[in-house]
Amino acid sequence: MTAPVRLRGLARADLPVLLALVQAIEVEDRTDEHYSLADLEEEYADPLLEPERDWIGAFADDVLVGYVQLTPRSPSEGRLTMYSGGGVHPERRGRGIGAQLVTALVDRMRDRHREQPGLEAVLLAGGLTSDKAQQRLFTTRGFVADRYRLVLGVDPLVPTTVPELPRGMRIRGYDPAADGEALRIAHNHAFLGHHPNFATWDEGMWRQWVTGNRNFRPDLSFLVVDDDADGGIAAYVQTNVYAAVEEATGRKEAYIAKVGTSPEHRGRGLASAVLRHTLDACHRAGLDRACLDVDSDNPSGAVGLYERAGFALEQHFTDYKLTAPPLG
């Protein structure tokens, strides 16, 4: 007789068994998304979370067999945007557990929406495009396939020639003591109104996910500055290196988390130059490979930019979207 499945919020004490579940899912699905316990603990400490309500586990006989997690963003542009992740243990699939978890996820989205009813609510979920069971799970609950996200990689890293910059422009290293806020503002300026699902980064989120993140590598992050405009940031690359990836694969990987160019400086080759400079720095630092993800419909032509820098397609993901209008 199959044990009944019950759902409950995940406490900090559940994180070690959650890690084991996440690792089992990755082995089966080959998403190349690797976590350590320290990574989960850092995400669990996000000040925007109500963790025992936003992270939900499915238990059978007190064994964690599936989970979902909701990650809220600060309200932006009249929207309350929430991201999600999750999965079911490969040995427990096909028993309706995923359906229970997605229902709980949508219910939690609605709870948060009721707390800020004047906003549009957007819930985003993602998965491998090849996973048709997941696609059915989301679409039957009102999600639509909204965007396609490509994971591109350079493997192996090799010495890279950096093109010359226009006059007045130069590349310099990121300064942790001085550049955190300036880079946040530059990133918002580069993407707000440019990507349909972009949510403005406030100071708290930037600290949680970028400057205060344990995987952030300031020494492998670079800025193009405009010396004719008081050294303002014209383009940038922000890089992470995840210890969990090296532990799982035996290889050191640079994850190019953010690449951007201010609107007034586009079309001048700045992003290409700073990206190639970053790849060369990663090679000299002893890293084996680099990867990033990009919207397949990015209007800036970013896919071509990355391909010209040596990146090739490695994974294809679908982003699913559930939208609710303002309440009342």
C-alpha cells in the first residue's frame, strides 16, 4: 500500500535532506544545477522569504519525496514577481505528487498576492524543454510557455583576444568597496523596459543575491567605464563561481551571471570586449569552462554576441508563466 503524501513547510533542519533530494533529481534530469548545503542555507535566509510557508515539502512516511520553493522579488513596475523551483524524487514520479506540489505553489502565490492586492502577480517556473510531463503539469494548471532560455557554454577556456574599445572607454576590475551600488543601478538601467519579465533590483535583493552571495567573484567581474563621463559604468560582466559545481563535476566553472550595456552605449562592441576580457581572466585564473543563460528572444542580439565569443548551446529551458491581475 502506497504511503499517503502530506505537505508541510520546510524548516532549516530539513535542508540536509532537501539537499539529498535536489542532488538525486539532478542526477536523473541532468540539469547541471548543483547546490551545496551552504547554498541552500543562504537562499533560505533571504529576508523576503517566509521560508516555512514559501518552501514546501512532500513527505511519505516522513521521507522527503518532493518539494517546491517560491522566491519572491520586491514589487516593481506594478508587478509582484515570484520565481519558483522544485521537483519530485525520480523513484516517486507518476503518482500525483508533482500535481499536489504545483497546487500548493499556486495557493502560496495567491496568499502573497492577497497581501498586496493592488499589484499584478506573476509566478515564473522553468524546466527543460524536453520534459513533456512537466510541461503538461504546468499548462493544465494555467501556466503558459512564456519564454525560452538557452544555457550556453565555452569548454574549454582558452586565451582570448580582447578587441579595442572606443576612445574614452576602458575596462577595469570591479571594486567591492566602491562599485556595488553603482553596478546595481547600471544593471537596472540596462534591463528595465528591455526584458518583459525584468524586475528592478532593490538594495536588499542585490545584497542577498549578488554582492553578499558566497559564490560572487569580484576578482572575475569587470566594468567598462566611460572616462568622458566621470567614469560611469557603460557595460559590465558579473561572475559567480560555485564550489558545488566543482565538487559535483571535478571542474572549475565560471558562471557569467550578468552581462549588460547601458542603452546609450549599445552598438559599440562594449559587451563583447568586457565579456572576452572576463573569459581571458577566467582562463588565467585556472578555471576550466564558463557558462551563462540568455533569453532566446533577447532583443539586443545577445545570442549572437555570445556565439561569436565562443559559446555554444548546452541546454534548452522553457519558462512558464502564471499571471493574476490586481485583485478587487
